[in-house]
Amino acid sequence: MTNPVTKNYAHFEDLFVDQKIDLGATKVTKEMIFEFATEFDPFPFHLDEEAANASLLGGLSASGWHTGAIALAMLLENLPSKLATAGGVGFTNLKWKRPVMVNDTIGGTVTISEMRRVKSRPEWGLITLDFDIRNQKDQQVMTMSLKNLVDVRNPAAPIGEALK
């Protein structure tokens, strides 16, 4: 039985391997960096311009965690429809390739690289979302693979093998 709250959302059956989602773009401002860093990542190179200029990064930069949070927000804003997600189950291969500096514009794509039904919980499918986040110079700034549980529209349908 489909959850009445998510009945009009995209379900596992609506997705496919190699599906790409364009994330659009977000300009990362000094105010955004200060606000996030103040609460979640108060290292000097995120909060103090003088310290940031003297650091390895050579200027004020966003926290890597901030970059990840922006990427997730962009995914949710740019999905073709709301996703009937049961939540994330973890991530792998998180790499911050280069710093996101003040006034950089970041964007990129998310690609569904793997899908399979969860045998022990037939109401869910497990998808892997590969993030490729780049700055305005088309330089990769972050990559990550995120595993997410997604509601199956018809849990009674045969589970079968992993989808390709």
C-alpha cells in the first residue's frame, strides 16, 4: 500500500540507473560561509579573513560540510518531483577536491549509479546517488556517493535482481 503522504511523489519504480539530475547553481557568499561555520565548523579559515589568507587555502573558504549541505539542498530543489525517500543510509567516497571560496558558484550533477530492492524490507529500494560538484571554472570541488532508501510503490511486486 502506498503511503498516502507520498503517493504523488517519485518512487523507486520511477527512477533508473544512469539517470542524471542537474543541480543548478548556487553562489556561495561570505555571509553564507560565516553563518554555517559559526554554527557547525568554526575553524579560523572559515571565520577569520586574516587567518584564512594566511592559511593553506589562501582565503576565506566554505567548510567541506557546508559544500555537502549545499549540494544536498540543490538536489532536493532540482528533483523532477518530490522523492518518496525513507532517508539516507550513509555515504562513501566523499572527497573535497578543492576549496569553495567566497563568491564561487557551485553546481553539478547527481547520477543514479545503482538501484536494488531491499530483500528484507520489500517496501524499500536502495539507490546510490553519485554527486559531481563543480565550481564556475568547471573544476571539481566535491564528489560523494550517497545511499538512500526510496519507497516502492508496490511492495508485493517481485524483488528480482539488481537493476542495471
